[in-house]
Amino acid sequence: MMARHTARLTALAAVPAALALAAVPAAAHSGHKAAGSGNTYQVNLDQLNNSGAKGTAMLSLDGTRLTVKIEASGLVPSQPHAQHLHGSTDGHDFHCPDASADKNKDGIVTTAEGLPVYGDINISLTTKGDTSKNSGLAVDRMPAADKNGHLSYERTITVSQKVADHIKDLHVVQHGIDPNGNGKYDFGKGKSELDPKLPQEATAPTDCGMVQGAAVGSMPVGGVETGSGSTAGVEAPGLLAGGSAALAAAGALFVVRRRRAHTTDSVG
């Protein structure tokens, strides 16, 4: 009699715990939060062009509100560093390049050489204002590294639903290298293919990172999202349109000394 009573009490005690477990959303068990509940993705930035740059980016989504936080080091000190989310929201397969992207074998993977691999600009990670690819070279609104080559960036923007749905397909790329180690951008590696007024060092990619856990696939089929299937010269028109205006406003590429940017804007 006592044994049956004890067994019944044990079973009743287990009921609340079972009900509590049943009430936990399936997402909690899977380790992946539902869209719109503040998903955060980590991006580890690895050097390109033997730059020595590295860092971490965190992409946090709350619906279509995207917060980007970047901490990077090993950058060219006291110089602006253009940075973007590259890639596709239409199913093209892009990823970070390696040394094989250096088609002319000059030792530098340029922006044009990297473009077919990591894709066109989707979002320009400026400190304020427009974030479209037209602001790709808006150097007066790009963050600058401090005197030690460290860069901190944080901004919250409103993105399209397609970007929110395909955030794992996008990659963070920062630009600006110093192959001769003189602490500034110069024309030692020639002119930028994006704007001959700028040195190659100012626009070549310095690091790149994919969303952690995202698959690295083959080279894209169909090219960058232009409608023509061609990747040649795609990025330059958009960059030049924004870059020329930015240069006119800033006066010169290399006078920016923005140590830290922490802005919250809503961009349509």
C-alpha cells in the first residue's frame, strides 16, 4: 500500500516539469532563434593580401533592424577603411576569396579581382547616412583605424526583408592595405581600378569573413546581380558615383580621423 502511494506521488511530482518542458518553444531546443527575435551571427574576419588584419563582426537581427558591431586590428593606422556587406540575396553562391583570385599574379587581390568571388556590395557600412552601394567609397563616412591600427564600429540600420532573410549569404569585407609598411596609402601598387585618383592600396580588400557556420560553396554561376551575368567592372560605377561625391565633400581620402562610430539610424 505504501509503495503504491509513493509511486503515485512521484508521478504527480513529475507532471509540472513535463508541462514546463512542453511549453518551451522548439527553437530553444534547436539552438536557433526564430526570425525577428534578435538572431545574432558571428563573422570572423581573416586577412587578405597578407595584410595582417583580423577581427570579429557581430550581425544582430531584430526583424529588419540590423545591428553591426566590428572590432578589427592590424589595419593601416589612422586611415579610413571602407567596409561593406558583400554577396547576394538571390541565391548566388559567394564567399571570401583566396590568393587564387589574384589573376594577374601581381601579389594583390584587387577589388575587381575579388568581386566575382565575394560578390557586389549589398550594404555599405558607413558611420551615418546612406548605406547603399552608392556609398561604397564614401570615405568621409567610413570609420578610420586609430593610431594602433584598431577599428571599432557599431551601427543599427533598417534593411530590406530580403537582406534579413539572407543574412547568412552575406560577407563582411574591409578595405585598405599597406604592403610597403610605410603607414599610409600610396601608389606603390599603382592606381585603383575603381578610381585612378586613388591608390590601389586604399581600395584593395584587407580582410573578409563569412557568417560562422555558413556553407562555402563553389564559384557563383550567373555572375554578380547585374542581370547580364557579367562581373567585369560591375562594382566600379556604383562606387564611383558615391565616391566622387564623398571625395568632393571630404576634400581628400586621407584626412578622415574617425576613431569610433556609434550611431543608430533608420535607413529606408
